[in-house]
Amino acid sequence: MNEIDIVLVAAVAQNGVIGREGDMPWRLASDFRRFRQITMGKPQVMGRKTFASIGKPLPGRTNIIVSRDPELSIEGCLTANSLEDALSLARADASAKGVDEICIQGGGEIYRQAIRLADRLRITHVETELQGDTVFPEIDPDVWEATEEERVPAGEKDDYPTRYVVYERRR
């Protein structure tokens, strides 16, 4: 098996907002379907607050929760006290399953730490600006190159149109 890539998966408003009061500030059913397709079978790394906003382990994926609380135990999930420890668990899981990606799914602090380690970004750009208290780190064009792009009109169960972009780290 080749290298296991670290991939950040996020939905980001035009002003960088990804969350508000512990939840996402939009409803995007079409993006949830894409998210499920991208992440199924792969280890997922997320912070404790992101996990709390979901409320349960995502099925079909190894859920790894990062928390500073060494006593934290969540049924159906692995826990780690740092991003580095979480990535070690995720690499072992990905290798055992024969998958080539680890998916980082937030929140803001985890994204801030992980973007420097990431190989790829899978970003749903939400075509609006919203108020929020959690933001995604800047996607620096000197570091990241857009390699795929798809415009997605707002569907029946979507609050906004989106633009799905895959960014690869420039080598």
C-alpha cells in the first residue's frame, strides 16, 4: 500500500464561517450525500465539540475523537489526546482497511492544526456569507492548487448553492 493521505473535508461559507453555536449554519442535503460518499470506510478525525454536534458515531467509518480530557470515553469511537495521536490511530486503521485517506472533519481548531499536515482539501464552498463563531483556515493559493471544481445549484433540501473544489498541496 502506498502513502495514506490526510484530507480535510469541510463546508465553508464565502467569509470562512463553518459553524455557529456548535452547529452548522445551513442545511445542505446534497453535500451530506457527497460527504458520506467521500468518507465511507475511512477513518474520521474530529474534535470533541464536532462529535457532540453530530451526537453519535458515523456508521461505516472509524470515528476518532480528539479531546484534552484523558478520561473521555465514547462508545463506538476511539479517543486521542492530540491530533498527532489521532493521526497515528487513523494511519493504523487506514492501513488495516487498505484505504488511502484519513478524513479530518473539524472543527475549527482541528482544521487549524491539520491544514499544515494535509495533502488534500475537499471543500464545499457555500455561496453565501453568514454570521458564525467557527472559521476554516485560509486556503493559501501559494500552497494549494484547485484540481477539480463542480458547481452545485441549491437542491430542494439545500439552503444555498455550492461549489465543490478539490485542492492538492503544491509540491
